[in-house]
Amino acid sequence: MKNSLLSFFLKIEPDKKKSPFMHTLYDGFFTFAFAPNHVTKGGVHVRDGMDLKRLMFHVVIALQLCYLFGTYNIGQQHFSALGMYEGFLEGFHLKIFYGLVQILPLFVVANVVGLGIEFFYAYKKGHGIEEGFLVSGALIPLVMPPALPLWILAISVAFAVIIGKEAFGGTGMNVLNIALLSRVFIFFAYPTTISGDDVWVAGLEKVDGVWTASYNFIVTGVLNPVFESFGWATYQNGIAVVDGYSGATPLSLAAKGGWEAVTARFTPEQMFWGNIPGSVGETHKLFVLMGAGLLIYLGIASWRIMVSMVLGLVVTGILLNMWDATPAMNVPWYYHFSMGSFLFAMAFMATDPVTAAATDRGKLIYGFFIGAIGLVIRVLNPAYPEGWMLAILFMNVFAPLIDHFVVEGHISKRKSRLTKLANS
Amino acid sequence: MNRGKFLFLSLSLLLGSLTEVAAQTNGEGSQFLLNSLFVIAALVFFAIVIQVSDNLMAIEAKRIGADKDGNHFGLMPRFYELVGTKLPAYLKNEKVIISKKGFDIPLEGKAEAENLNVSVHRFSVNPANFKGISPIPKVLVEIGDSVKAGDPIFYDKSQPDFIFSSPVSGEIVEIKRGEKRAINEIVILADKTQQYKTFDKPNIATVSREELVKSLASSGLMTLFLQRPFNILPNLSIVPRDIFISTFDSAPLAPDLGYVLKGQEITFQAGCEALSKLTSGKVYLGLDGNGDTDAASIFTGVTGVEKYYFRGKHPIGNVGVQIHHIKPISPEDKVWTINVQDVAIIGKFMLEGIVDQTRMLAITGAELKHTGYAKVPFGASMSDLLSSEEVTEEHRIISGDVLSGTQVSKEGFVGFYDDQITVVAEGKNYELFGWLLPLDMRPSVSKTFPGTLLGGVASAANTNNRGEKRAFVVTGEYDRLLPMDILPQQLFKAIVVNDVEKMENLGIHELVEEDVALCEFGCTSKQPLQSILRSGLDVIKAEG
């Protein structure tokens, strides 16, 4: 069966000269399905089984729990705004399918746009399709608000891939993290769609000054009839949100009223278990930690960055707690882990090896500053309730400088070692 | 105060303070505290039970005398037993260098400890085997000439005293020439009984350095040395700072050098004494400290040399790594290195006055029916060596190991410095989702492979590239595979952008290809690191 599949694939290979774009496309998909038959030439004769595809795919695997819970949580937050199906399993099919209706278009648009641009550039430059977007394409939907308009997503992904990556030379050459670059593009170009209290819960529309449930055609026209035929509960258009409901995230509450305002709305356990509004994939802290643990265990992501980032947050958090001048400063430092997306940024964003510092010591410095600067933005900046995106992009820019000083230090250490030996 | 007393006191203090707190707290908190106290009490109880039985076991072990060799007896392992840093007894009073970096590639096809019965008729001397030789050497023989083992074949035009001699006695049957009349191969058909050219034996006790160098150069034995930086033929006018010898090879499927040199104690000692004449510094011996028992006695018993033990994974057996830890070379330094078997060859020359360049060659690889050792002079013909094996187009013959060896055809010959040949399968096949769900075992540094997770399951590797070449993406992976205080990735990037000053500052002169071969093996981006390094070394060499 494998052989017939292979011969079929080899038969349909487009001519490289006649249709170069089709050939690039074919090559991308073919090398995805079949590991190529290239053998080593010069240099080592036997190579490690690990390649970039496998590496990136393991990051995608580490994200799967976030995807699962993200899908559920879109529905959960939607219905809890309406005061319905508060329990975990109540209306489970409604929540899951509503989540899918929201998350699938995000995923498809992000990947079609991003991969399309990658394919085009691979064809233009005449090299194989590189797998850099495999991870970016999986990360981008997870860091977006669930109800983001798809055209904005498409523009942001195009911006990030073209300006952030291809302009610098493609995979491995980018200075800034691609997923965060697409998010920061929306953050500054379309701020109302990604900040404030009204964007973190999907499927609500303001009718006569009241937020009410509103569903698109797929939900009412496709899902409802199916559920009806099973005799299950269906989606109801036009239900108003519960009295006094606000879609505010713990962070915006903390910015206004400190820890008391947060706990008045959410319990710490609730924040840890992810039952809060937020970006799609970052809310469930345990699942994020499991992903981080997998990446560290497999040696894919740098534990140095993660550990030093935690340290940076703890040190800055304690200092801010001691200062205690604004409401936001009195949030106990240890609760900063469960509010917002610190852990997600730590596990999947800061550890991007291309944009992080490259030296071991540099990674420690890099992580620490992300932790410290991110918390400063989160607590002190009145305009941006969350800081990790900006802090990571900021440190992305500084990573080469950090590495430069680490390398200079290494060089002078080597020199002093040699002079010591020469004198001995 | 002994451990038990201390434990008891600290626990009672802790308990006391906790009951104090519990007594002062009232309301909801006290229930929680009470529960915690119960948990702590239970833990303490079990801790005491374990502690007592642990001590009882130790007492019993002492009573019956089972703890004499320093082993620890008890219920719980000691911390150092868990992390495994306890050194074997033979290393106690030695200079030991331990490295956690590196990786032993688990491969099938290690040479069995037996001598294979092979008869090799054709041998070749190939100028391309010698790095740093001037392009076209002056050939001193013609087709049809008969030579004895040790007779000069050609000399280096830049150093006319530097003779390259014949490995065997026989008849010159072929001189293969390449472009611009470059010499590719000089093939010798060996006699049935070997005849050796006799030289004046240098007297080890009285010979001067100049005389010794002259005598070694004229007999063709100076070729056995390599000079660092650059890993090239030594310059006869240079007195090396030190001479380094590694007495174990950590490369995949490498020969067991202790087995290889068995019975050559006297010649090896004589060789070491000759070496110490050649340097203004010392002769350093790197010994294998990985075993539970001491390294082979032929190496530990040598006198007049400095011995260092090395403990770690490949490439810890590489002489370059050992130099780095014993006494690193600065760009101005020149040191020489030599293989252990070649030390014995020099020793034999010193004692008997003949050039007998016979070495034990490890014939390895999972694709072979019989692996083992063959005792042949250098330059042996592959087709003669592998005459009893079925080697086809599906196989690759490597002179050397799978990391830094050279591919040769079946009609080719073993390289001059190689003491191993490896036969591996060519990996010219497509693999369905091979990058994601490999169906057969393959060596890898990465824990994403079950074989690596299980602690390194040996596999019959093939030569598939395992992916396509990419830009540098992953950081820090070379650092884990190079047991030297060098930043490899930064160095490679400096070479790629041709930043000479940075290359020198980052220590390029301390490296040769074999040292970074493991990094190249483990590189996720499939970068050709050995050839990158060589191009950098060439630039530095050209700059002078």
C-alpha cells in the first residue's frame, strides 16, 4: 500500500521547469508525507533522526491540550455570559461545537494565509518549503480573541510573515517572534478588536444597548437542526446576558481595582483551571504547564528561559508588592502566574529558539528581563493590561545584544585562561 | 551529633512549634492545622521506621563484612548514588577530567574481539591522505620497480627531507594520475614474504633531537604525526610544545585500543621514550576513565609520560578534546598528536631498525557477516579486506568511523590514518511519514525517539540524511555535544560570515573536523559543520 502510494506520488510530480510553483507546492506536501531519499554526502555518514519538521511538530503536540480546552472554553464563556449551562458538562455539545465554529475559521485563515505566503516565497526563491510556519500557524489562533474578525487576522498574519520573516530571509532569520508580531499588529492597528472588556467572549452582540446572543448561519442553519434531530438542546438567538455581566478579564479588573476586584469576580482556582475569558488557548494553566513540561522533558524548549522568566516575575512581583502604591500593585505576586497569559508566553513564545538569545547565559538574562519587564507593563502601564507580548518582542530585539556581551565575556575568559597557562 | 539524634531533635522542635501555633489559632484555621499535624506525624513515623531499618541494614553489612569495598548498604540510596558521580576506586589518586557533554551513538556492528583471516595483496600510498602536503609530490619510483617496506615512494616538495615510505615490500603496479598530473594513488602488489629495509637504530639514550627527526623523516615515520592547529603534517623545523596521545577511541564502533596493542608493551614504551625526545614539553597520555576497572595495563604501565584520565561520552576520546582540558593550544602554539598504534611502530623502529607499518584494523558495521580485527599495513585494498563479504551498491564503505571517516569505493584503499573501516547500508529510500513516525530504530540525541528514551538502543543505522538542510534554528544543541569550553554555534556563524578575528577569538585553532563531527550528526538543521570548520581553518591558515 505504501509503495503504490509512493509510486502514485512520484507519478504526479509536476515538471520543475514548466510549472515551478506547482513543483514547490508538490515538494512541500511530498516531503511532508514521505521522508526524502537523500543520503549523506561528505561529512558525517549517519545523521540524527531529528529534523526541523519533527522538532516543530512536537511543539504543536505540546499545544494540543490548549487547543482542546480553548475550544471548550469559547463555548463555556459564551454561555456563562448568558447565565446558562454553568456546569462543566452541562450543554457540553453546545459549548464544544460553538468553540469549533469559532476556532476552526481562525485556524484555517491563519494557516492558509501564512502557508500561502511561505509557499509563494519558497517558489520565488527556488528553495524547498521550510517548516517554520508549522508552529506559528498553531500558535496564532491560540493567542487571538475568540471573536476576532477573520479579515483582520488575515492581514495580521500576512504582515507578520512578509515583514517579520520573509523580508529577513525566511525561517531561522527572523528577529521577532512571528506569532506575537501578528498579534501586536492587531494590537496597534485594530486595538478595539483585541483590547477592552468586550472582545474576550464570542457570540455576543449589542442590541439596543444590551449584549445579546447572536449566532451565524452555520450555528442556526446547520448545527441546530442536527441537534434537534438528536433531541438535544439547541442554540437560541437573542438571549440577553445576565444582569451586571461584564466580559472583563482578571487583568483589567486588577488594573482598576486590584486583587479585591479580581476576587470579587473570579476565584484563584477558577483562574488556574481556565474558566475565565481571555485569548483562545492560554486560559487553562495546568494544560499550559503540561505543554511546557513536555517541551522541557524532550529538550525542545529551553528550561533556562522558562526558569529565569519565572524568577524575573517573582522578583519584580515582590518588589511591586512592597511598593504597593496602586491597586494593581497589591495583587500578590504568586497570583500573577494564574492571571493572564504569563505561563503560555513563557512556555511557547519566549522559548522560540530563533528569536531568543542563543547562548546559555544569554538565555538566563533574556528570560529574566522578559519576566521583569512584562510584569512592569502589566502592573504599571495603564493602557496595556497584559505585558508579555510587548516584553518578549522588546527582548527579541535585544537578544543579539545580550548574546554579543555573553560572547565577548566568553572571549575574554578564554584569553585569560590562555595567558594563565602560558605563564604557568 | 549523629544523624539520628539530629533528625529527632529537629523533628521534635518542628512538632513543638506547630502544636504551639495550633493552640493559638482558633476557628476555621485550627481544623486545617490539626489535619496537617496528623499528616506530618504520619510522615515522621514512616521516616523513623525507614531510618531505623536503614541503619540496621548498615550495621548488618558491617557485621558480616560486606561493606569493605566502600559500597554503601542501606534501604535508601545515597544522593551521590542517585546522581552517579561516585568515581571508581582506580581513579582516586589520578588526574581525572569529567565531562557531562557528548553522546555515544548506539550502533550495531562493533568489532568482535577476534582476528579475521584476511589476505591483502594490494596496497596504496595516496598523497591525498596527507593534509598539508604540497600539491604534487616528487615520486621516486616507477611502475615495475620492486620496493621493500620502508623504501621511499615520494617526498614532499616543500620539505624534501620528508619521505613517504612503502608500507610493504612488493612491486609497484600502478601509478594513478589525476588532473594536472596530480598523483592519486601509487599501488603496490605485496610480496608473499615481507622484506624490510634496515635502518640504523637510533640509540634512545644518546640520540639528539635533530638526529632523531632526521632518522624518522628519512624512514617515512614522521608522517605518523599530525600537527595542530589545522591537523596537518608536521613541520620538521618546528619543535612542538607537547605531544598528545589518546589511548581510547570513543567514536561509534571504534576499535578497542587496549585489545589492538596487546603484547606490544615494550615497543609502545620505546615509542613513548622517542616521543619525549621530540618535544620541548611533555608527552601526555589520555586514558579511558569510563570503565569500572582500570584502562589497559599497556597504557597505565607506561613511564615517562603525563597521564590524565577522561570520563564522559564521545568525543571525549578525541585527542583534541583532551588537549583542550590538559593544556589548550593558543593560536601561536604548535603541538603534535599521534595514534597509539603508530607510537608502537616508532618503538619498533627504535628497537629493531625496521619500518613495519602494520596496524590492527577494526572491520565493523552491522551490514557485515563477520566483524573483527585484521592485522594489515596501511593502505590495504578494500576489495581484499572485504572479499568474503557481499558488499553491493546498497552499502557504503567508510574508511574510518561513521562520523568523520571517508567514503571509498570497493576498489579503493584504507586511508593512511584510519584504524577502522565501517560498512553501513545506504538509506536511499522514501519513508512514509519517516520524520514523524519512524518504523525502524535510528540513533538520535533527541528524546523524542523511544530508543533514546530507553537509554540508547543500538540500531543498524543507514546513510539517509533524515531530513533536509535548513538554516540554523535550534540553539544550544551543539554545546551539549562538544565537551570543550567553546561556543560552537557562534564559531560556525563567524566562519560562515568569514569573520577571521572572531574565529580566532572563539578558538577555531583548537578544533579539527572530528571534534565537531558529533555536532554535525546531531544538528537538527542538517548543516555540514565539518566542512564549514575546514573552510574556516583554511582561511586562518592562508592568513598565516
